[in-house]
Amino acid sequence: MIVAHHAPPAQAHTGVSDYAAALERALGKLVTISQPDGRAADVHLYHLGNNLLHRTIYLQALETPGVIVLHDAVLNHFMLGALQETQYINEFVYNYGEWHRDVGRDLWRGRAASAVDPRYFRYPMLRRAVERSLAVVVHNQGAASMAEQAADRVPPVFVIPHLYARPITPDAAAIRSRLGIERDTVLFGVFGYLRESKRIPSTIAAFRRLHAIRPNTALVLAGEIISKDLARLIAFEAAHRAIYRLEHLSADDFASAVAAVDCCVNLRYPAAGETSGVTIHAMGAAKPVIMTANPENA
């Protein structure tokens, strides 16, 4: 079998790219992996997520139906970035009916708040992608429910748990040494893309209260900040002697940073049907994780 594999490039600094690379190495033992534009492929495998890295992949999935892997089961934010106003409203109507046209118009006009407004997470906008697919793969039952309710005609939906790829032996001491954090300091860590839905301000506020009564604690925020507004807020809120910032980490540095913390904080609200690769890695490294109680994490 020849499989055309469509995923964001490795240099995209996204967990989907890491997942796709690991999947491709495993699939390569069973099938022939062709280039994404391979005309001779027996099946196309598409990785879809809720950002513009997946724009070309999404369009190709509509043109040439195959198997889609939904890393996010809410594509509303992707649509907001990829479409113009009339296109977005028409797509919303396609998903939810003409009687919801005004809702789609309101969501477009209020899109500046889409990262934190729960309304945008109530409308996954999956119908077209699901209808056009031969099969859908998700990582958790919450995402499966979203996919199964997305359209009148739903192809088979398979729940395949997110993978844990054991990393190289990490160097936990290196990260603490780099930041100047003592070995006996209780260190909390937030990793991955820093976005509003990860509740970064709430995490910082909770840590500040903890540190006031437990000075032997520290918090590291590691990853790229998605929005300028959140970057300004973090710069102000994180101006604390026990809060440390790291930018995007390489795979090796990420493994070392997770090994260095005593507890990982990985909140999601509103959730988008995703299973967090950070959570899977932290649990695989035997670290406790503070996380949101929702169907995605169940």
C-alpha cells in the first residue's frame, strides 16, 4: 500500500509535526510513504488542527478524500483565520443551518475574543471535513463525540490514544542550572504554545498565592506565546523573582525541562477536543499533572 502523508513540516514547532513524524516512522515499516502530492497513493492521510499551518492540508482533504486525524475537534478558529467574512458565514450556515446565519455573523464580528469566548468552542465546524473523509481518527472520546455529531453522514470514527514516545535520557539538572533554580525548590512547569485557553494568567495568580506562603517554589513558563495581548499580560504578571520564562524548546530540551519539574500544569478551558501531547509526555515521565476535568482528559 502507498500512503500519501499530509502534515505540517518538522520545522513548524508544533506537537502535530512531532506526532506525524513518529507516525511516519512506524507506518514506514508497513507501507510505502509517498510525497503529499503523490498521484499514485492508495490512500491519503491528513493531519488537521485548529490553526493555519493546516490550511493546505485541509483543502487537499476536501479535494481528495482520505483518512483525517483530528488533533483538534474544533476548527472554528481555523475557519476564522482562513476565510473572509462572507465565506465564514456561509460555512457556518453549511454546518448549522440557515436559522443560525445571525449567530455566524455575530461570531465573525466578535472574533477578536475567539481565544477565550466559550461560544467559539461550541461550534466545531467539522461537517465538511468529516463528510468528505473515508474515516476519522481522534485521540479521545470527547473528540469522537464531536466528530460523530458533526454531520448527517459520518464515516467510521476511531479513537486511537495519543502516543508516548520515550525520549533520550534527559538532563534535568541542566535546566535548573541554566535558570539558577536550586535542586530542593519545588518547580512547577507550563509547556507548549502559551495561549489564552491554557489559563496562563490564572496559573500565574495561583502560583503567586502559593509562593507567598511557600517561598521554596518556582514556576517556569516554556513555549511560544500565541498572541501579543497575552504576551503583554504575561510580561506584566510574570515579573516575579520565582517565575522563569523559556522560549520554544527543542525536543531534547523539552524532555530535560519536563524531567526538571516536580509538577506540570496543563489547563484547558475552553477545550477544543484535543489530547495534549505535553500531558502524555509528562505522565510518561512519571510527573503529576494538574489538568482540567473534561471529556478530553477523561
